[in-house]
Amino acid sequence: MSNKWTEKQIADLRAEVQKGMSQKRFLHTLAVEEMTDRLARLFGCERREEMCVAAILHDITKECSVDEHIALCQKYGIPDGEHLRLAPKTFHAQTAAALIADKYPEFADETVVNCVRWHTTGHAGMTLEEHLVYLADYIDMTRLFPDCVRLRNYFFDAEPQKMDEDERMLHLYKTLLMSYDMTIRALVDDGAIISADTVIARNEIAATLRKMQ
Ligand SMILES: [Fe+2]
Ligand SMILES: [Fe+2]
């Protein structure tokens, strides 16, 4: 694993992040960091440290109001408009990614920023690091929604640690497809807006699976 940052820098980052969110959100953040670490080890990711830092930073603007998001969008040149009011939940990934360079410049590493930027919607051409932070956010141990529990059990009950590399990647893609399908289904049921990035990410995963099987 690369050692870009000291343990103290990372502990200080956690403490700083904790100040800006509720205790519930912070416990989720720690659980996502733990799950990210577990998944990164399982898949032998060299950028495990960057992925864990992304996990710490992924929801730093999640509790902002729509007006606060609008202000952040204006400050960082993120196009907002009506879309923000219609689908405010997806904006925290963009505003959090933009905030890193400003508020935590020593952590403004490309992998960190991209894992944060795409942790909610996904997008075309996702990297393994981005996939795993996305998944960690979905299945962290604090998540008790039936879909999250189902997905966590699906992934770990198959004992991916015993699989060879190809089987493990196939299993990851199956798990990711399930997660996108559950998300899209829930959004459809709510009559909510689905980000085009999510549809593209889902279709790429489905296409990759077809080629793998
Ligand atoms: Fe999030
Ligand atoms: Fe999250």
C-alpha cells in the first residue's frame, strides 16, 4: 500500500470530518471506511489508502441543505439549476468532491476525488477503486435497509476470499448489477429522477457481465 499520508494526518482528517456532521453520519462514515478497507484488501488494491481517505470524505456535504448546495455549486462552478432541486440527493457527491481541494488540499489526490465524485450515481468507465467505494457505501455494517442487508449477505455469503481472481471479479460485477438494479427500481417506485450516469454505469456493468460469463 502506498503511504501518502501518516496515521496522524488520517486521524486528524477523521476528527475534522466528525465536526461537520451528525454522530449518525459519522458512524456511517467510519463503517464505510472499514468496509472500503476490507474490500480493497480483498481485491488487492494498491490504492487502499486513497480509497479509505475517500470513504472518510465521501459524505462531508450530505447534510447540507439545498440552499447550501446551491451556494457550493456557485462557488465551485458546478452546474446546478432546476436539477438540484429535483434530485438534491445526488449533488452531495459533486459538492464533496469540489470541497476537498479547498478544505483538505493535502488529500486532493485524483483517486480520492474521483471515488468521492462518483460514489452516489456511478458513471461511465468506473475504475475498480470507484466501484469498491460505491459498494462499501451501499453495504457498510451500519446499513439495515433490507436491500442493503440482502446485498451485503449476497456478496459475503459466497465467500469471495476463497475465490480466484476471475471468479471474484465476476462475483463483484454480479453484486454491482444487483445494487444498481435495486437503486433504479427504488427510484422508479418513488417516481424519482434517475441520473443518466447511473443508467450508463448499470448498462456497462451488465455488458461486462455478459462478456465475462
Ligand atoms: Fe453519499
Ligand atoms: Fe454514504
